[in-house]
Amino acid sequence: MTTADRTADSTAGRTADEIAADIAETRNRLAGTIDHLVYRAHPKTIAKRQVESTKAQFVHADGSPDKDKIAKIAGIALGVIVTIIVIRKLVG
């Protein structure tokens, strides 16, 4: 049975008003889906999700800060800053 046959079978006993109501319901579902996709693709929403994801990497499951990861990142940042300062003093 083809898709056209199934569609014909499912609409054979329905009135035009029932079909129109189904079309309107489908249209509303699609509009909601499109609105949701637009929201998810909005740059502010993406940035917010990314910030939340990054913050989550530095917190344990119980909500306490992961001091080891924070210390590692702070050490790396400090090392980069010191390296830049030393290079500038040597060059300049």
C-alpha cells in the first residue's frame, strides 16, 4: 500500500471540516517547532548555553566548586600572562 493509498483510506470517511482542523493542528505544531528552533539558534541563547556548559565543567555534581580544575586553569592563565610579559621585556 502506498502513502497515497493510506492517505486516501484515512481521509475517505472524514469531512472537509475534520481535514481542515487536522491541517490547522499540523500547522500549529510546525509553527511551534519553528519557533523553538529559532529560539535555540538565536546567538544569545547559544552563548547562554555555552556559558552554562563551561561553568558546569568547574562544579561537582553536588554544586561545590572543583578547586583542582579552577587551580589548573588559573595556573595556565598566569603562566601565559607571565610569558607574554617576559617576551615583551626581552623584545622591547
